[in-house]
Amino acid sequence: MAITYIQTPQLWTPINNDMIYYVQTNSAITSVFLEIYIQSSLIGRVKLVVNEDGFAYCDVKQFLLSFIKNDQMFFEFDVFWKPLNDLSYYVNYQIKCVETIGGTSYNDTVRYAFNGQVSFTDFVQFNQTQFTTTNTTTKFLTSSPRVLSTDFERTNFLSYIDGVSPATKILLKLYESNALIPTGVYEFDIPDLSALAGIIAISRESFGADFVYWEDVSEAWETVDSTWETVGGYLINPFVTACEITLLDADDIAVSETFKFTFDDYCSKYAKTNVYWQNSLGGFDSYTFNMVKRKRYDIERKSIQNYPYNFTPTGYSQHVNNMFNLSNQNYFTNYTEGVVLNSDLLNDAEHEWFWELIKAHSLYVEEKINGVTYYIPATIKSTTYEPKIQRVDGLQNVQIELQYSYDNIKLTK
């Protein structure tokens, strides 16, 4: 008697897609149980329904979903690299099939499910090597254009999954004044090589002491008779127009694509609003809306009918001391706050990318309240989205309505 694994999930699989184990037993009399282990602990045992040919299947994602945090956002903007951890961004699991007669256990290898979802049709061609670090074609966990416009007032995130060639370093290249070759090349060691996934934050704060903005440097520094290297740290000056990020392995070989950010001051007469969201691959994206911004409020009311007459021995009246009696009275109100944001003109790739924003589960709006920056959870009110095509529709922007995820309830006795 034996059990054969006909088909299993890939080593890394998005947890919101099919995670089907398809097995076959050559015994006509034994029952087959499928056991699910997480970090070597048994968390579920299922008796499989075996057909007359000995085949059975089970989708195990339902047992794993509770071990993933779907609302996880990383707003530690002063941390250049952070691990994406087990039982948080991903979960490691192992499947064992057991026969009741003989008690033989057939163990599958340890596999991983990460916090992502690929569309049903695209999942047919899903290949984990697209997103696990192996070579220069491996992608970061985002569907954004690979050259993305930003500024240093917005934090940009790049998330990744390690594979057979784990990343040990982050290569950063800076370009000044639209130079074609980098004017600064730096390598940063990844501090925790046991982490199987990581997130990089590209921001003024995350660069920390290693990078100093020209406008933050005292005029006295200009008289220092020394090079910047001997003074300590590196210099990002106002002429930096782009940077590139690449992951390297222990042999300094690239194990990821090169992602490029171009810096723009977003010259606009309107206030900028940064929006952050978790995309369908479990990575984190951000965008700056720099056109017209409007506040919007929705209100819900519930009322009760009162009898508007006051009866006395001398008659009845609709008022007392010239104040009319209540008739319809509100006993419940609830209002929600939100904003309507407008993007700049977008190209075709950016329109496609915005679908990730529209369908995002976890989304935050950056707002300043009394001079302090806060990140407010919000939801998208749009229920449909049609990406524009420049050749057909011309250059167009996108307008979205966001509703803050809080109720403001007032009850009247």
C-alpha cells in the first residue's frame, strides 16, 4: 500500500489562490487522512474522500488563512530594511498523508504560503520563480511600472521573497542631474539572513545617518577642509534625480530585477496627498496625488415619530410657550469622513497599476493633523474600474473617493 502525491502547490504559493493537494492510494480498503502541520505542530486532520480509482484531493488554504495578517502595514519609515516574518506575511506548512491500515505516513516537503492573490486566470501560469530571488528577472512584489516617479516626501516600499539564492545585500545606485551612469554606488548588508522575505523602505528617514540632505547641512560644513568621506556619511544633494535598487547574493551576483525611482518635486498648486496600500502580491505600494483634493462627508439618520399635540383640560396645543412640540425627531446620526483625490495624467502602465489600488484590502491615507503626520485607514468607494488606453482615450487622470474607516455616531434619548 502506498500514497502518491500527484500534484502539490509550488514551494511558494499565494495563500488566496488554490492550494490543492491531489493524491492517489493504491489500496481499495484503507482510509486516507491528510494532516496539516505548521511549524511542526498539527493544526488539522481531514479524512479524504477517495474515488473508485484511488484519487482524492483537498484545498488546504482554509487551514492556513488564520495565520496570515491581512492588515499588515509597515510604517517604520526610518528603517531601511525589515524582515517579513513567518506567521505574519507568510506561513510555513507541511502536509502528511496517513493510511489507516498500517499507519504509514507519507510526508510532503515543507512549503510556504504568502499573503498574496493572483487572478484566477493568471494563476494558471503562475510560477514562483517570478517572485523568489534567483536571478536578474526575479520581480519585487509589486505590479507598478518598473520606473516609478516619486519624491523624498513619500516613502516607497519594495518587498521581496527569498528563494534558492538568498539576498544578502542591497545595492543602491544614485544618479545626479539625469546622469546616464551612477554618481554614487553603495551596498547595505541585510542584517537578518534567516528571514525568508523582506521589505525595503526608500525614504529620507530610512537612509538615516548614512545620507545627509544638502539643505540639512550647516553652512559651516562648507568650510571644512576635508572630503565628505573623511567627515563621515554620504551626501544626497538636490541634484539627485534617480536611484536604483537591486538585491545581491553572497557572491555579489544580482538575484533580483533592478527597480528605478525617478525624483520629481511635483510642482503643483495643490496640496499633495500620499496613499499607501497592500497590493495583491502582499507587497506595499504608494502614490502621491497632487491635483485637486476635496473633502466629502456621508451622513446616515434615523428618526422616530412623536405625537405633536399637548392636551390639557382647556384644550390641546401644538406648542408650549410658543415652542412647537416635536414630531419627527432624530434619535441616531452617523457620519463618515472621506476625501476625493485626483491623480496626475497617467500612462497606460500606471492606469493598469491603479487597479491594485482600487481592489486593495488594506489602505492608508497620510494626513497632517496639527502638524503631526498620521496614517488613517480608509476604504475605496469605487466598485468598478476601467484602465484607460492612451491611444484610444488620450492622456487621462484617475479620480478616487476614499472613506475613512471610522463611524461618528450620536444617539439621542
